[in-house]
Amino acid sequence: MEQKRSNFSGSLGFVLAAAGSAVGLGNIWRFPYLAAKDGGGIFLLVYIILALTFGFALLTTEIAIGRKTAQSPITAYKVLNPKWGWIGIVACIVPMMILPYYSAIGGWILKYLSAYLTGGAPSAAEADGFFGGFITSPVEPIIWFVIFLAATTFIVYKGVNAGIERMSKVMMPILLVLIICIAFFSLTLSHTDAEGITRTGLQGLKVYLVPNFEGMTASKLLTVVTDAMGQLFYSISVAMGIMITYGSYVKKETNLTKSVNQIEIFDTAVAFLAGMMIIPAVYAFMGPAGLEYAGPGLMFKALPKVFDAMGGIGTVVGIAFFVMVFFAALTSSISIMEALVASFMDKFHMDRKKATLVNALIALVVGIIVCMGYTAFYFEASFGTVAAGQILDVLDYISNSILMPVVAIATCILVGWVVKPKTVIDEVTRNGEAFGRKHLYVAMVKYITPVMLVILLAKSLNIL
């Protein structure tokens, strides 16, 4: 018996859920680092231009495919063109690889949040010792990973309206308020180091916002563009089936152009605020050297030192920060699992409960292996752009750096040249809505975006 497809109750629920998916760890631990590294304001300007062109084309395409077909990725591509159904299979493999290690990192966040809530902040500030001791513990990382995965599973199990939409309407406003408060608090900071040098948050803000053209060459500008493109591509949740899945839950009367614009604004604003939150604080307490931290090193090593240096208020700021990061990670992991659950429901005609539990079980097994990648299954491998990587790094590299660009390139070819851009344009304008960037969309999806994605893939494979 065919089940009636769930729908978001309105455009607000859809926008907050989609924005929640897009606002993840990448916004918080990678965007500030790239902005500091790539000339501050120059990077921001390039990022915004790409969001309005490159990001807009990819987001519009996937959401429109989802709504048009009313299917998850594994079956949606086949509906568009039976010969191109393989894209859906690859698009489904991506979240299957990401969910376990993303949940493992979610467990790390919960560990730090618990440390700040229970008076363990000074220990967390010991940086490498605390973090290294935790991830190499044989049992503790697995326990925190299971708790994070259970929270994700519970919300997905509850369904689109009672679970995902309801949670997004609560978590996203709280996340936004927290990040704004911490960002403006960062601007008030001032710190004098052991050498008597005083740095302020406002000086850090200047590093972040003012374009730095010093030593800027054509080659460096290309690096800024590819960094911004890579960050945006991984940030907006495309090429992993999420936006197709969420698009399939959007009511036919929803204005897709307006929704895409709102998702772009929300995601870019949070990324910008993350930089405003982190760069001034790290600059004030650690100087320019602190801005070289990225990824887990920024969140689990540099920032706890910054919170510790703030004194008593540092614990409060640390709690607020890790609550905010937990919300960002949870909304993303929910969307990753939902893409899988919807695919299993559409492909294998499972009910939601069974599909959720099957995917949770797969993520549990793989996630435990990921956690043990720093203990029993430890190894160091160098490949592509990764040096001395573990199991988590292998899964991240294959899914993010290889499979996601392949899915996105294939989607552009399918829409741009096989089923034609009119397929998406007709869906976007089905209720007579204006599609202001229609000509830009056609140029992006047919020519510019696939070329940019090929460059991104070549860079990931160390060919460029």
C-alpha cells in the first residue's frame, strides 16, 4: 500500500529545516579559518557572490527536483530520466558514509558541553591533553556518540512534522540568538599577553572584515575563489540527497524562489556570524597564530583555551558556545539521516519506523568503528589532500571530496543538457511566481557550475 507523503506545514517550517541542515559544523569551524587565511573581506565578498550564483543554482535545482518528483534522491533521478538513476544511488551512499562520523563528532561536542556544565572547563582548556585523552579512550567516545545518534534517531523517528519541523522551529531561533550574543560579546574582549601586548576583539574584527590585498596575486585570488566555492558547496547541503528529500516535502503552492533566497540568507548570515564570533575572540587571546586553527583543532583545542583565559565568564560563554554547536550539529545530522530514511521508504517501501531503525543500526555499527579508529583500529594514511588520516578522515574525504562533486556535476549535466533547465524553471514558476534569476540559472547550471565543480574535484584529488 502506497503511503501518503508527509509535507512541511508551510514555507517557514521548510526554510528552518533546510537552513538547519545547511548550518552545520563547517560554518563554525571552517568558515572563520578560511576567512582569516584568505584576506578577510576579500573572502567574504567572493563567498557572497558565489552564494548568489553557484549556491543558488545548486539549491534551486535540488529543491525543485524533490518537489517535482515527490521522491527522495534514490528514486527522484530515475523519475527524471531512467538512465540517470545511478546518481540517486551515489547521492544515497554519501549520507550513509557521513552520518556515522558526523555523529561521532557530535559525541565529542556533547563531551565538551558536559565538561563545561560540570565544572570541567579548566581540564578542557588543557587542549591536546584533554582532547587526545578523550578520543583515545576505548569506551567514552562510543558512549557520547551513541547518545548523539539516539537524539538524531528519536527526532527522525517522530516524522517530518512532529519531529524535524517542530525541532527546527525551536532550535534554529535559539541557535541564531546564541550566535548573535556570543558574536557581539567577542567584540568587547580585550587581553594583554605575557609580553605586554594588548589585543582587542575589535582588532580581530578588522582582520575579519577589512580586505587584505597584501601580496594578492592571480594565483592567490584563484585559491580564495576555490576555498570559498568549496566551503559553500559543503555548507549548503547539496549533492547528498538532503535538499531533494526536503524539497519532496514542500507543498506545491510554496514559492520556491523565495524559500531558496531565505535559506541562502540564513546560511550565509550564520557563517558570517560564526566568523564574527570566533575570529575576534581567538585574535584577542591568541593573536594571529590562533587564526591558523581550523576544524576540530579550532573547536576542541583553541577555543577552550580562549574561554579559560576569559576567567569566570569563560565557563558561561563555553556552555553557550557548545549548546549552539550541538544544535548546529544535531539539525545537520537529522537532515542527513532523513535523506537515508526517505530513500529507504521510497525504494524498499518500508514504513518510517522501520527505515529509521535500520539506518540507525547501520550508523551505530560504522560509528563504533569510527570511534575505534583512534584506538584499536588506529592507522595513518595519506591520500589526496589528507596527511596522516584515520577512519573518520577516509570517510570524510571519499564522501565530501570525491562523491559529492561527482553527484553535483552529474546533476548539472542531467538538468542542463538532458532534461533541460526548463524542467526546473517550470517547477519553480508552477504557480505563476516570478523567477528573477532565470537567465542566470540557465547559464550557471549548463556551463559555469559544472566547470567550477570539475575544478573543485581536481583540487580535491590534488590534480590542481
